[in-house]
Amino acid sequence: MAYERHVRLVGRSSECAVLDQTVAALHTGESRALVMHGVPGVGKSALLEYLESSATGVRVLRAVGVESEMELAFATLHQLCAPLLDRLTELPAPQRGALETVFGMHAGAAPERFLVGLAVLSLLSDASNARPVLCVVDDAQWMDRSSAQVLGFVARRLMAESVALVFAARQRGHDLSGLPDLEVTGLGTADAHTLLNSVTYARLDHHVRDRIVAEAGGNPLALLELPRGLTVTQMAGGFGMLHADALPGRIEQSFLTRIEELSEQSRLLLLVAAAEPIGDPILVWRAAERLGVTPATALTGHTEGLLSFDVRVVFRHPLVRSAVYRAANDEDRRAAHLALAEETDPRVDPDRRAWHLASAAAGPDETVAAELETSAERAQARGGLAAAAAFLQRSMGLTTDDARRAERAVAAAETSLRAGDLTAARKLVDVAERDTQDEFLRVRAQLVRSHIAFAAGFNSEAPPMLLAAAQRLEPFDMELARETYLLAWAAAVFAAADGESQLAISQAISALPPPEGGPRAIDLVLAGCALLVTEGRGAAIPMLRRAMSALADYTEQDLPKWGWAACGVSPALWDDKIMCDSYAKAVEAVRATGALTDLPIYLASWGIATSLTGEFSSAAAIVAEAEAVATATGMPIAPHTKLLLTALRGKEAEASALIAATIEWAGADGQLMGVTCAHWADAVLNNGLGRYEQAIPAAQASTQITELFVSVWVLPELLEAAVRVGDDTIALGALTRLADAAEPCDTDWAQGILARCRALLADETAAEPLYRTAIERLGRTRLRPDLARAHLLYGEWLRRHGQRVEARKQLRTAYEMFVSIGMEAFAERARRELAASGEAVRKHDPEAPSSDELTAQERQIALLVRDGLSNPEVGAQLFLSPRTVEWHLSKIFTKLGVSSRRQLRDALPRETLQP
């Protein structure tokens, strides 16, 4: 066609150069991702065709987003991957099953969309082993949400595969954000004149040409289409006051002018094709024939410049499709959809048939509404939550009975919430609450509204809403009520809500009737958590120990959806072994079940526990994973682990910047737990640097909220800083609170920390045995940083009391431990104390070559390989292809000076842990 030929030749040399570079990169084994974006008609589709024609020796996979297919889950992804489905057997079983489920090849539980993304990444990587693969997606603004999320996920993780993903869209969508982009703008004046001259054969006054070029704004399609069919006189009059935002409409009008000249049968054929998103020529003709349209009559007009029939039905331009569909009257549109529905096999494609029937309905229709409900169930089974929500919303719109409409509205709201569409969920909850007369439905609607509040930000708004929902659920569904009570309690703790809110929730839990059939894990967790608030740790400990034992029996298959809410049990017990083991098990369980939207919360808990053990490399790997998953899921969670880790490492500039930034944005977002962790990190950092005056207000900021865990863990920081500045009042107050929290727990962690803190305030006779007790008990834990700090404080005390020889032993032990762990600030504090005791120690160089040269992701990969995982196993855990893992591994080997996995194990020994 003239448009495509000319647009390749006129004014697109820079864009073509970028696309040429993409093809060249494929042939050198590199990956590329690119989003071309620009207004309709600017030439994106022609550039994609140029790219395809230039990709010699490359396998090209193509898909086109279709506006009317946006609600069908994984529709665009299926288009793209269909030629590769014969390679599914090469994928690991979980990945293969995920794709087979979402593509409707067999029934199964809805897979997590990130598992689908990993499967597509593996599929493309496997295909690229034979020859490079180029994936082209046109009209990407009309991709269904599920496809957009998966392809965005894949594009961000392409690294060492010979795979390129190139999208063309009118505007950049959220799911493709962060990818390299190429804005396709209008042609320059000279190029626009050249293009216009090539299609206007009559001579025009240069003023007229200038006006046409100016009003077209350099848009190639406008320059080619708007003059079509106009006389010289009409062109001389210009196109009116044509603004840039009105240009697509004017181009559509140009197409409409041509469409209006067609016969009625030709227009009906175009309408059926516009309403059929797949482009199946057989289906289009069969549906058209139901409307009395035949090839002999429909193709006699001038349709060849608007529509072509080949393997697929292809419109001249997407604006032709939209122009045809929007110009048709409602009756004709409904007739076209009904004909398509009648010709769509309900056994092969029941969902698309239901969608056509819904579009054909002139008013409410219970039969169609019920079919849409069934389609929603199938969509959920394929993991298409967005599609399921769309089906349910349409089903609700076709329902007249108020009660049934409200029930469908609640179901649609619940599904929209899970799909991440909080705006739609809110609107649907409004409909449900307005229409229902059923109290249980009202409560379910309230529960959805409560979950929306929690999902929108980890702040104090959600806990009282969840409490009210739990109380109202009791008469209808006690099991759901108990789950909601626990979520309310955990939300209150996580949001660091006020004490009144925590107390109200805990009192309501305590008032619950005994569970039928004996207490389950959730019942024990509920009771123990409530006792923590209402009666204190002493009363809660026995119940929490029972709860911890019950939780240990959960497998990854039956980890409940409230599992993250039980993360507070082990730290409440001050049992570091249970805490570390249970968090690691929980993370593995969540990974295995694919519930990645919950994973950032679990990783935050595990990351803090790992940091407290001094396994900083592992903690950094957890940080990297948490950041990747949080970015992919869009969860606005504060960097809890990263805050503590950078503070313990003593990296002053990095830690200070992160602390300040977190306090600002988490405070503005209402995430008080994030603010609390930031102040805790600030206190740790300043104590390491010996800036005790600054550590005190930071620690006090963390202790002044009613949160139950971090506000207790920060007390040793407050006490140590207060002792160093001589403020016994603050120190004694901190010790009293710490004793209340730790004394009931006869664990090495609790008693070791308590002994260390008491020693700081004890007289000369009592202090030394307390320090020795602290070292003994902390030495039986996994908490190496706390053990090292006990040696440091004991050594400082010995030096101040004239026992220089013994002081050097303790300070040397502390210094060596700090250096080994990677605690730079505390190591320097120990070095200064050693120097004051008369022992010269060369200052440790933190820049010396070590595993710290690795990036966070490289460290994560190195640790997994060290632990014996294969490249595919590492890739499955980190959402990378095996080839990308191999590429990273080569860089890791170079940085560490090793050449094999065996040598890597020696270069990265496991941190020595006490049994």
C-alpha cells in the first residue's frame, strides 16, 4: 500500500536505525525490549513491518491487540506464543502446566501470573537456541491486562537471550513502564511536504500545501488519507481548525467518507469483521451470510483499500475498524454480534460466544448473564482475574433482579480487588450495598471495602474496618470471621496503629466463642496474639508456643491465606531458631504456591531475621528479591530489611539517605511500620558510629508507638546510647520495658539481650557476671551481631575498669567478628577501643576485594549456585531464564577469581553458625 511504502522512505531514518540495531543485537546473542509509542497514524505499524522485513535469519512472532478482545485473558499472549506451543514439553512441569492452563489446553487451578511470565520467558529462551526470536506486538494499548502484565514481566527480564520484544502503542501503558522507549513523532516540514507531494497529483498553491502540512501536524496517515477524495477546491479550503487531539477523529472521518460510499452489504461485511476480534475469515463469512451478505455482493465495491482477506481478516488500519464499528447503529451492531455468537462453537470458544451474546443483548438478559458468570469461572481457572472481573461486571449489568444483581456485584468486586482494580472494586461495592437487602452480602461488601483500604496502603485506616467486618461476619461464617479478625490484628500491628485499635481488636478476639471441634492453628494464633495485647507476654507465651507448634505442621500446600498474619508469633517468643526456620519455610511455601503478591511481606520478615543473624550476603539477596517482586506486583511496601541491613553494615552515606527517604515517603503514605524501622535503623547506625546523642531520639521515635516487635527490639539501642551519655532515667525506663517483654521468655536470645543491657547499668560487682552470662547465652543463638556487640561492650567495660589485658581479648574477638560479618562502623568502634587499650590494629579496608564486589542480584545467584541449585532452578526462583543465569554466573566467576562451581563454594563459605 502507498502509505506503508512511503512512510518507510520518508523521514524515518533515525527510527529505522534503532530497529536495525535491535536486529543486529539479536545476531550477537543480546536481548532487546522496545516500546514504540505515538499518536494514531504516525507510522508505528509501518515501522514494525520494516522491522519484520529486515529481520533476516530471525524467527518472527507477531500479535496484534484488539480493542474488543481486551477483556479476554491471555488473548494477545496466545496469539504470540501459538507457533511455539509444540515446544511446551521442553519446559519444567510447573511452567508447562501454567501455560497449558491459561491457554485453555486443560483445566486446572489458576496459576500465579508470575509463573506464567516465567514460563513464557523460558519458552522464548528455548526457541532462541535454534535461531534468534523477534516478538512484535502492534496496537499494544489494546492488549488484555493479563497479556500485558506477562509480556512486561518477560521484557524486563530479557538479558542474555537472543530474544527481542518490540511493542507499538498509542501511549505507554503501566504494564510496560520502565522499558526502553522510542517516541514516533510527526514528520518534519520538509519530509511532510515530500510525502504529500507523492500522493497529490494536482498542483496546489504552496500556501495551501503549507496549511495542509501544518494542520496534519506531520502525521503521515493524515497527509495520505485526509486529501483522499477531496477536490483541489476543497483542499484549498484546508481542513478547518484541526488540533492534534482531534486528528484521529478526522482520520476516522476520512475513512467514514469512503465507507459511506460502499453498498449496504459491503458495510455490513466490514461491521461483522470489526466486531470479530480474531480475524478468522471463515467465521466472518459465516456470520455475514446469516445477515444475508455474500462475497458476490459485498466485494463488488471498493473494499480492497479498507479490508483484506487472507489467512486472517486484516483492516487497512486500526482506525478503519474503530470507524466502522462506531459509525454503525446499535441495531446493526447487535445483529453483527448475534450472528457471530451463533456461529461461534460453544464447545471450542464459549467465552467469546458469551461476550458476543452480551454485546448483542438489547437489554437485561438473565440467560446471557448466567453464561457470563460461567465464563468468569473459566477465566479464573486460567488465572485471568482481569477477564473474570470483566465477565462478572458485564453479567451484573445484564441482571434486573436486585438481589441477584447485588450478589453478582459482590463477586465482581471481590474478583476486581484480586485483579488489582481497586477503582472498579469500590464502584461495585457501592452497587452491592445499594441494591442488596441481604445482610450477609452487605457484610461481604464491607469486607471487600476493608481489603481495598489495606491494599491501597499499609496504614491505620484498614484495621478498624476489618474489625467491623469480622464482627458482622460472625453470625454468617465464623471461619471467615476468624480469618478476618486475625487479618485485622496483623494489619493493626503492621500499620503500627494506635493502642486503642489494637486493644479493641484483641478484646473482640478474646470474646469469641470456643471453636467447634477443638482449636486449630488459626485459633491458637488468634488467642495468643490477643493475649499479647490484653494480658502481656507472660500470659501469651504458653498459647503462642502451642500456636507455633501447630503452624510447624502446615505444608506448602495448605499454608493459609492468613499465614503472613502469623509472622509475629516467633519473635514474640524471642526464639531466634524458630523465627529463622519458620520464616524460611514460609517463604519457600509461598514461592511454591506462586502467591507472589503476598511474598514481599514474608520476605520482609525473613530479611530482618536474616540480618539479625549476620548473614548479610543472604539478607542482601532477600532485599534484591523483595524489590523485584514488590516492583512487579506494585505493592507499596517500605524497605524494612534494607534499612536494617545498611545500618548494621555501617554504610553511613547509603544508610542515612535511605533512612531519610523512607521516613519521608512512608510517613506520607501512612506506613508507620516503615517509619518505625527507619528510626530503628538510625539508632543502630548511630550507635555503631559512636554518635550516642543522635541515637537516643531515633530510638525514642521507635519506642513511642504501640507496635509490639520493633518497638521492643530497639530498646537495647536506646539503653546503650543513654548509658553512654549518662542519662540513667532514659536507660532505666528502657530496661523496665525490655524486662517486661523479655523476662517471661526463658530463651537464650531474650535472656542474653536482657543480661547485656542489665550489665550496662549494674555496679562493678554485678556487671562482669552479667556480661559473661550475655556472651554465654547469645553464643548459643544464631545472632552473631548481638554476640559481637556483647564482646564489645564487655571489652569497653574492662578497659574502663583498668583490666587492659582481658579487655584486649574481648575487643579483639569483637573486632574480628565485626569484620567477618561486615559491620564496618562497629568494627571501627572496636578498633578504636583496642588502640586505647594499647593494641595497634590496622584499620580494616572495606574496599578490599571480596564477595561484596558482587551486585545484589549476582550475590543472590552465587549463593543459590553455592547451595547446589542448577541454572534452571535458580532461574525459576529469581524469574530469570537459564541463559541469563549462566551469563551472570560468568561475571560472578570473573569477579571472584574462580572458574567452577566447586571453587565458588570455597569462595563463598557459609557463615559459621552456632548450633
